[in-house]
Amino acid sequence: MAVMTDADRRLIVEEIISKNREAEPDSLTFDDLLAAVGAIDDWIIANTAAFNTAIPQPARGVLTARQKALIFSYIVRRRWLINA
């Protein structure tokens, strides 16, 4: 899995800002948010192997990387919705 391009990271920041009425969450600037997005993306890349290894077989061998990422996103979203 490759790190996202700067343009892709900027699109994420623009999406975050566009969905926030006050333009910037917690008074962060565009560059602050861009740095956070970059750091999180870098963390994901650094931990991809550990994430994949944590998935038990046969799911690890059957699911595609895209499917694993989608499941991961569902879990993160749900954990935040229920404040776990």
C-alpha cells in the first residue's frame, strides 16, 4: 500500500472542512489538518503488516486489501459512534 499523494491528502482536508460549518475543526488551519492527515496516513502505512497479520485465516487469505480496509473503517466508525 502506497502513501497517498499530497493532492489526495489535500482532498481529504477539503472534505473535512466542507463538512464543518465553522470551516476548521477546533480552530485548526488547513495546514494543521493536512499535517494530521499526513501523519495518520503514514501511521496506516507503517502498521499495515501488523493489521493484516491480526486478521485470522481464512479471512486474511480471502478478503482483498480493499475489503479489509472497508471492514476496518466500519469498526472505527462504530467505535466512535458508541464512544467505545
